[in-house]
Amino acid sequence: MKIMEYQDVVFADLRLMIGGGKLADVCKEFKVPEHLAKKEIDMHNFRTLSKVLAFVDEVKEYALNDVICMEYIYDVYKDGIYKDITNLMI
């Protein structure tokens, strides 16, 4: 059951809010502002816990940014669903 379609992203389930694609691609589809969009990080730096701890501030910023861009995407999605439901009720 398709709930909503936005450009190339199809939402079939709220738990799969980003359509199963890469978060960076979904950010582009939803036109997430650059300062909120998915960031890049060199994962080769984080193969051991000691390396993660050495770059803990960078890891925290990267993880926090994931949450922020998913929040933005969810808000766009939620607003789209609300408009669809409102239009159906009129």
C-alpha cells in the first residue's frame, strides 16, 4: 500500500520513512538545506574503539547531523501527509 510519493521516493510505511535509500540521496530529493544535509565522514578512521574515541567530537557531530536531517525529512513528509488528508476531507 503506497502512502505517499515525493519525486523518486515512495513511502509505504512510516517506519521506512526514507524509502530505504541512502540518507544522502534522500536529503537531495527532499532539498534538505546544505547545513542540515547528510555529511561525509571517513569511516576508515573508525575501525577500532580507540580510533572512535580519538575522534569522538567528529563522530558526535556526524551522528547528530544524521538525526537533524532525518527530522527535516520527517517534517516535510508529515506536512505532505497532512495536506493530503486535509484535501480529502474538503
